[in-house]
Amino acid sequence: MPKLTDLPKRILIGRALRSDRLGQTLLPKRIALPVFASDPLSSVAYAPGEVLIMLSLAGVTAYHFSPWITLAVVVLMFTVVASYRQNVRAYPSGGGDYEVANTNLGRRSGLTVASALLVDYVLTVAVSISSGVENLGSAIPFIVEHKTASAVAIIALLTVMNLRGVKESGKLFAIPTYCFVFGVFCLIAWGAVRHWMFGDDLRAPSAGYEIQTEHPGGLTGIALAFLLLRAFSSGCAALTGVEAISNGVPAFRKPKSRNAANTLAMMGAISVTMFCGIIGLALATDVKMAENPATEILIDGAPAGEDYAQDPVITQVAAGVFGDGSFAFVFLAAATALVLFLAANTAYNGFPLLGSILAQDRYLPRQLHTRGDRLAFSNGIVLLAGAAAILVAVYDADSTKLIQLYIVGVFVSFTVSQTGMVRHWNRLLSENPSRAAARRMKRSRAINAFGAFFTGLVLVVVLLTKFTHGAWVSLVGMALFYAVMTAIRRHYDNVSEELVVEETEEEPVRPSRVHSIVLVSKIHKPTLRALSYARLVRSDTLEAVTISVDEEETRELRAAWDRRGIDVPLKILESPYREVTRPVIDYVKRLRRESPRDVVAVYIPEYVVGHWYEQLLHNQSALRLKGRLLFTPGVMVTSVPWQLESSEIAKRRARKYADWNAPGAVRRGPVPGAPPRGNRNGHRNGGDDGRPRG
Amino acid sequence: MPKLTDLPKRILIGRALRSDRLGQTLLPKRIALPVFASDPLSSVAYAPGEVLIMLSLAGVTAYHFSPWITLAVVVLMFTVVASYRQNVRAYPSGGGDYEVANTNLGRRSGLTVASALLVDYVLTVAVSISSGVENLGSAIPFIVEHKTASAVAIIALLTVMNLRGVKESGKLFAIPTYCFVFGVFCLIAWGAVRHWMFGDDLRAPSAGYEIQTEHPGGLTGIALAFLLLRAFSSGCAALTGVEAISNGVPAFRKPKSRNAANTLAMMGAISVTMFCGIIGLALATDVKMAENPATEILIDGAPAGEDYAQDPVITQVAAGVFGDGSFAFVFLAAATALVLFLAANTAYNGFPLLGSILAQDRYLPRQLHTRGDRLAFSNGIVLLAGAAAILVAVYDADSTKLIQLYIVGVFVSFTVSQTGMVRHWNRLLSENPSRAAARRMKRSRAINAFGAFFTGLVLVVVLLTKFTHGAWVSLVGMALFYAVMTAIRRHYDNVSEELVVEETEEEPVRPSRVHSIVLVSKIHKPTLRALSYARLVRSDTLEAVTISVDEEETRELRAAWDRRGIDVPLKILESPYREVTRPVIDYVKRLRRESPRDVVAVYIPEYVVGHWYEQLLHNQSALRLKGRLLFTPGVMVTSVPWQLESSEIAKRRARKYADWNAPGAVRRGPVPGAPPRGNRNGHRNGGDDGRPRG
């Protein structure tokens, strides 16, 4: 199976670096940009279109407001980028929004941001994949005809890839992202040349259509203002994912903070250029976009009907500039789709990464905190994919509808994080810094304060204009995450309070003696091993215990026991009802009753098998018994394993997965102070088991 | 929830006996009859109808063959009853068909019978419930309008009841069964009186209808013979379940064998009388039955159409004799439905009982063998219910279609078992018995031989006439069971071969020393307990091991360790990648490499919690680690439990289920030599934990 995912990688970038070595590699800016920015860059594939769609509610004449809206988005982009450049400098350890909010504003704010981000990751997958399918659909109509199914299939594919441990790879990300950026820049440049220099009449496929609107005379006053705000809200989709770099500072080469800040600026500049260029070309090529194209687009005066597939702005513009179906057109459509799918994949990396940080703070199950815990990460990935797939199915993979849900989470975390940064600078300023430092801090504070104000304003606008259009779904999702995480944290706090020992406290009753019991069903290798191990661990009394479920078998066992001259007394527990658990529990309880200060050690021979279905055939009674024994205080249960031949299979499988790499590893950067992974493997491999590697 | 199932029981039979005492009660004949015979007795609710339906293929005129077919069924019933009376005498231990075949004909025959019986249990549920729904539907039309849904709902209800541990209760079974028998006898008597004495013109609801047939002129020659054989095959449904008593001999009062044999005879006599009576009355009341009533039944010359619900013969006759909707009619319909549902319930008891015997012979997972293993029995019950529900859904709860599948399994086990009995007598005869004994044996052998011949003949007829109508489904099911059970047995045989030790054989390398490791994450109560237990069990070396996933936490742990002056050395394993499992595994492997003859004992503090979701929040890493450690030879893993407060909930739950009684317990009779269960509880409860009982 790894072949399946290796092949395209090999084709694209030649023989891959060993992934465990890659983990040690710090990212140069040219690689960091595509790794962290595929999400915000790719959003120009849908954000301009959403602006036009909202404006079209007031008719085509409203399109002339689009430059103003673009301007507002650009200003917002500069504000956010400037703000996050402060974050990056203040938290070179990669303090994401969650940590900034948590540190500066307290647990609740932190948790709010975390909930918002988790919802955001789900929506990143849903929106990016839906938009990717729409873009791919402009070149391959079959896909747009089976939109929802295609989107779900791609989610499934990404999920399987990530479950199998295909790690985010810098180089793998670089190629499509740069192709996309290159393509869009060519588009803008060639379009500008043709339009303004050659004076060609560029016409998008939808240039000749009309838009039917409820407000043919256009809107005025408050209604117009509200519509413009809604259009602006939709345009803000271009800002999603900007914060990603601030999580990833440790992955940058030194000087980390400066490189990260510069990458942010670069990303902002590219984004803004592409956004403006596409809006400009859309106006130049006379693109028509409508919320419900089937009824609102008029072709030769008649509604377009259900069969009309409204292509995204970017491909319509490309059709106008390059010509529909031309190589450049197909190339751009493919690159756009690919970069959107990569953007979705970043959520697969970001989600477990955030989960791991939240687990550290005990808002999520502890085991998420350890890297490379396959099972734990897998659950997170499946959760993410499941939620995204449900959204895609419910909203018919319609990116316009999904975007209504999208931006709330992003701006919640922007606003809270920027507010946190203001607090951060206030705190630093209160510590009497030097004059120069104080001046720099004040400047940073001003930037962050403006960022907090502006993003907060946008959040209010988004909530006002989109609440009924879907933003409430995001809020419900956030509330859900918030509630679950609070409950988990409360549970952990309760348990840890229950378990605390004072420095001087001793265990109330110190146990005095150990009474060991070896459970025996018949004399075979596992039993003999358990007996010999139990004998080795010197306890005060040692006896073998068998449960007599079949008189004849018990007689045979007794006889064989004597014949072999085993020097451990054999105790037979009657079980007239052929129960296994109860007689043992009763016996152990009796022992504990007779000498309450004794500890009972129960040795259970256990089979180790290779397949889950073999597990069904063995150990079931032992496991059940163990489960019940653990409820009895003063008992410890020892499994003495016997490795059946078939267990080799499971061992091999475990080895195969041992090198599995957790998603999010690249974004987080290498672990500080960790030995290079290659060396470590070499060492570990020294005389271990001689298995071939590499 | 137990209230739910207790209530009807209480209403029906007053305050229930403590179920564990009931298990000790031997059944008098008057109770044994309904417990074991609800299945065969209830089959008169559908078998006569099936005969008429098959005959109707040749037109109404063919109905005059029905007395002959009835005669054949009666002769067969006498043969089978006579044969099983021999079984009961020869195997007073309750040797069911499986044991008879296994003992006398070998493993393969035994397994064939077992597969047939397992399929048979599934079909008993499907057929009885479908027929019950049809009978209930004659009184309550709503049910027949939602036939499949009703049938599935009743399967679900029975399943829940059995999962919750409602045990087959003799008294509970007696009432509906005797009501049913009483009702049918009244029906026959009153019908006979009205028809023959008063000369009333009794007319069933369908008396005035006509049957449209493909063969209006009737059939002749081979076609007719084949049709009669098919009708006879269907009538043989009356024999299903006759063998049940032979499994249940230990449950009878003494003299067990004679009482069982007499009960068999009684059951046969009642069955035959009811069967003949109903066929007779059906002819007298002019009932019309068709395979596809919608098209084949003509009402005033026009097809009846899809809306026509064909009521079972028994209720049609009751309508004719008592009057449609009269009290007696409704009473009989209800009693019929109830006894059919009880018949289905017997499969819920028989299935796990057979499973337990098969598990003893290692054809099924071992834990099925122990009584009262809730989980294991639950799986069996869910399997049974699931298969039955699928059949019901696929065949639209149509008893006529399901019966085509039904009889194959029954007659396979009849034939093989009777052949086995012939072998049994041959063996006994070869041991030179006394003259009188030999005579008796020869007589028994003759009866069994005739039984084997006759049932074998019927099996051939059933296969010939029904193979394409559904019998192949049963055969596929049997093959499936056979294959799975063979595979399980082979697995167990392989394992047991792998594990065998010769009498004189020693373990190849005797371990010499124990190196104990206590896994520590922080100093809290579970850790201290694990340390104190590990110290108590004297090993050659003891150290505490912690995995450093967070430098600061590790520093704190180290400091606290020193402050408390814990006399166990603390070993810190670096884990730069925040893995938990790998560093420990590597460390243990290193220890084993350094001194291969040492055993490593790993102590893991484990939390005991009350809810499954709490389990998700704890122990996950520990469990994973344990799973991996077991693959390393020379390691034993000890769980030192710490009972969190919430574990009390699970403890209470476990207690609640401790008295759960396995299905099939009543049929099997009390365990020989077991102390009365009441006493035993009293003893166990002595000073245990003082929990209230009763």
C-alpha cells in the first residue's frame, strides 16, 4: 500500500528523503511559504467569487462596488499580517493563537480560541475540497456533475493517506503551490497585457448572461450597506489560515522569528496581488456570478436552469484570458484544484497538532500529547474527516454555502489572539523595559490593538451578516468542543485531586506480605513459564489455583501435577456452575478478608496472538477475570505472556508502523534537543533484533 | 430496566421464584411438556396451512388428498417420537442429536448435525415469529399491515429480554402453551359437534372464494406425485422441535428417562390430534389457501389483489367455528401468537446451550463453555437474532416462504442421529448382553433403523422438492457453520500442539533473576502503591523508570523523589519525540540483551474507572505499552490497580449482573452435585462486603 502514495511523490520530486530525517530538517523560507501558506493562498480561488456573488444580489450594477470591497480586504490583510508579525516575534517558540490567548487572557479565552480553531480546521477541509472540486470541474465536467460524491471521495483519500502516515512534506507542497502562484501571476499579467495594452475584448464564458435580481433598481441606504458588509464578510475568506505561520516558527531556519515574519509578509503580498488581480480581471472580462445560478442567471433572457454549472471566477477569467480548454487554462485549473486539496491537507496536520497541545493542557485525552501515537492521532483524523464529510454532504459540496460558516471561527481566534497580544505588551511594558525596547513594544502594541479592533469589527460584521446563513452552525460546533473539553479537564482535575499525596504523607496501611496465586488450567508451556516466573519473584506464599469446571479434567491435572512433582501446592476451586471469574474473585476476597494487610498477586498465563480473531479465541476469560480483579483493592494482576507462533505476524506489523510519523510534525519543527533521528535509529538498531532497515 | 421484564412475569405468575433457586428445580412432566414442546406444538399453527397451500397449486380439487398427506405426517410423527423415546432411554444424560452423532458416527457427523441444528435455531425464530405475526394479524389488522416491521420488532424484544437475562421459566411457559392446547381442542370439539352433530354449515371467511390455478384440470402422474411430495414436505414442519426433549432429560424429575419418554409420547399425541383436527375442520369449513393469494385467490371472479391478507388456517377455522371477532376467536389467535413467540424463545435457549456443548469440544470459542458468561452468550444471542432478522426482512416475514428453508436442518439431524442410534445398539449388542437385554436392544435398533430410513427418505424428498425454493439457503448456512467450526477446532488443535510439554520435559532455559521496573509518571497515590507492592515482591533488582516527555515535569519528579527520600532508584528514559512506548520497549530489550536469563517484571499503575469514556481518558498509553511488552519474551507485566472513586459505579454494575443466568439453564437441568444456589449465595455473602441481597 505505501507504494500507492509513494509513486506520485517519486514522480514529482524524485526519490524522497527518509521521512524521519526530514523531520530534522529546518525549513528555508522558500519551502516554509508553501507549507504554511497553501491555505491562505488557495483561498483566492474562491474569495473573489464570493464577493461578486454577494454583490449580485443587488444586480450587476453593484459589481462596481467590488474594488472598494477589495480595498477593505487588502487593508484587513495588511492589518492581520502586521499583527501576526508581532506574534511571531513575541513567541518564537511557536505560540499559536491558543497559547497567546491562554497565557495572556486565561483559560476560558484559550479554550474559546481552541474551539474556534478546531471548527475552523473542519471547515478548511470542507470548503477547500468543495472549491477544489468546483475548480477541477471547470476542466472535467464529470466531476462537477457528481460534486458531493467527488468531494467525499477526495476527503476519504486524504484521510487514508494521513492515516497511513504520509507526512506533510515541504518539497511535495512546494511544487503545486508555486505552480498555482505562477499560473495566477501569468494569468494576471497576460490578462493585463491583452486588456490594457492590446485592447483585446476579453470575455468570460458568462460575459453575455444577465443577472436577474430581486432588486432591479439596485439597493440604497441601509440595505445597500448591509449587502456591502455581507460581500466584505465573504471576501474575508481570503484571510483564513494566515495564522498558521505563527504556530510554525520553530520549523523555520534561523533567525527563526525574522524569517517567519518575512514569510508572513511575502504571503500577504502574494495573496493581496492575486486577490486584486482576479477581481480586476473579473470586472474586465465581465464575469457574472449569482448565488442561485439556476434561476438568477439569464441566458438569452431565460433562466439558466438546473443544468447550468457556475464555474469559479478564477477559471472563468482564465477561460477569458487564455481561452477555454487551452493548455494554460487546464494547467491553472489543475494547479488550483491541487493547491486547494493541499490546503485541506494542512488541516489534517494542524488538527492533531492543536490536539496535542490541548492534550498537554489536559483538555483532551492525555495520549494525544505523545507524538507518534498512531491510534490517538487516527481518532483525531477520523473525527476531522467525518465532520467535514458530513458538512460537505449536508451542503452539497457548495463552497458558497459552506463559506457562510467558515469565517466566524477564524475571526474569533484573530480577535482574541490580538487582544491577548495587547495584554502581552502591557505586561512587558509594566516590567520597566529600556527606552528603546519600550518604544518598540508600544509600536507593536499599537499594531496589535488596531488588529484586535479591526478583526473584532469584522467578527461583529460576520456574525450580523451571516448568522442566519450558517454562522450559527459554527457557533454550535464551537460550543460543543468547548463543553467537551471543559468536561475532560474537569475530570482530569478531579482525578488528580483524588490522587494527590502530601509530601510527608505515607500510604495509610502498608501492606505486609504477598500471597501469590498462579492460575492454572492445564500443564502446558505457558503454565510452566508462569509458575517459574512466579517462583522467581519471591513472595511469602505461593500456590497454584485451578478452577474445576470439569471433574475429569481436574483429576487429570491433579495427577499430572503430582507426576511432575511440581513443588507448588495446587488449590482446586470448585465451580459447579462452570463459572471462571466468580470462584477466583471469591477466593481472593476470602484471602483478603483473612489477612487484610496482605497483598494478593495473581499470575495469569496469557497467550500472545497475531490476529484479532485469534484474540477472540483466547484470553477472553483471563481478560474478563483481570477486569474484575482490578476492582478488588489489594490485588495486583500479572500477565505472563506466552508468544504463540502466530504472534510473529503482529510483531512484524508493529514494526512496520513503528516509524509512523505523526501528522503536524513538519509544521511544528524538530524537537529541541533531540538527537538526529537517523543516528538514533542506528543506535537502536545496534544489536537489537537485526531486522533490515532502510 | 429489570422492572420492564419483571412486570408481565409478576402479573402472570405472581411473585417470581428467585431465578437461582429455580435453576435447582427439577421439572415435573406437566411443566416439562410446555418447556420443551412449545416449538413442536406451535407448529400446528402453520403446518396444516402449508399443506393446503401446496395442494392448491393443483387447484381446490387437490384438497381431497390432504387426509392422505395428514396420514403420512402422522405416521412420520409416530416414527420420530418412537425413535426419540429410544434416544431418551439410551442417553439419560441428555445426549442431544449432536452428542449421539458425535459419539457413534464420529466428529464429522457430529459437526454436520451441529451445523444443521444451528441453522435450525435461526429458522425457528424466523418462522415462528413470522407465523405468530400472521396469527396476531388475524385479530389485529395493523400488525399484518406492517408485517416485517412487527416481526423484526418482536425479534428485537425477545433479544433484549434474553440479553437482560430473562431465563426460560417453566411456569411462565406453561400458561400460554396450555391455553393454546386448550383452545385448539375446544375448537376441534366444538367444530366437530357443530358440523357432525348439529349439521351446521360452518364457513371459513375464504369459503366463498375460488382458487385460480395453472392446472385447472388438475395434475396427474409424476407431476401430481411431485406436488403431493411437496405438500408432504411442508407438512413435515409439524415435526420441528421434537428432538428438544432428548436434550433435556436431566431437567426431568426421576425416573428421568421414563418421564421424558412419556412426555414425548404425550407431545406426539397432542400434536397429531391437533394437526388432524385442524386439517379436518379446514376441509369442513371450506378454507381456501393459495401460495400467492393476491393473484390466485378469486373473489367473485376477480383476483383478490395486494390488499388481501390471507389469514392462517387455524384462525380461519376459528372464525368459521366460533365466529369472526368472537371472544373465543380472539383468545385463540392471541394464545397461538403467544405460543409461537415462546417457540421462538426456545431457540434463544437452545442456541447458547448447543454453543456451550460445541465450545467444550473446541468447535467454538472456549469461553462459551462456561455458564453465565454474559458476554459470550450475548454474542450468540445477537448472532441468532441478527440472522433471523435478516431472513425475516429478506422473505418479508412470509412464513410460507421461510418454511421452504426450515425443514432441511431438522431432517438432517433426525437422520444422522437415528443412524447414530443404530450404531449405538450395534455396539451394545456386540458386548454380549443378556438375552432379555439383547431383545430389548434389537427392538430399539429396529425402531431407530426405521426412523433413520423414514427420516432419511423425507430428507431426500425435502431436498428434491424444496431445493430451488430455498432449501439451498439452509445448506449454504450449514456449510458456513461447518467451515467456521472446523477452522476454530483446527486452530485450537494447533495451539495445543504448540504448547504441549512432555511429562519429563523442563523449560529449556530456566530464568535466574528478576529485574523489576516500576513505571512512574508522577508521585501520586497509584505510583506509591505500585512502588510499595513491587518492593513487597522481592526481586533481585528494583528500579523506578520514568519517560521524560517534558523536561520540566521530569525535573520536578526527580526533586520530589529526592525530597520524599524514596529508596528506589529512579531511572529517566529520554523521549525526545514524546513517545511513551518505544523508550520502554527499547530499555527492556536492552536489559534482556545484557542478561538474557533474567526476567523483567514491569509494574504499571493502572486506574480503575467506572465508565467506558473514562477509560478513554486513562490507561491508554499503559494498555498500548502492555500490549507491546507482551510480544517481548522474558517479560511479565503487572497491573497495580488504583480504584478511582468512579469505579464504584462499575462495581455496582458488575454486581447487578453477577446473578445473570445463562439462557438454556432450565432445559439443561441443574448441575449434578452442585450445592443449592441459595445456600451458596448465603455462604459467599457471609462477611464479604455486606451488600444487601434478595
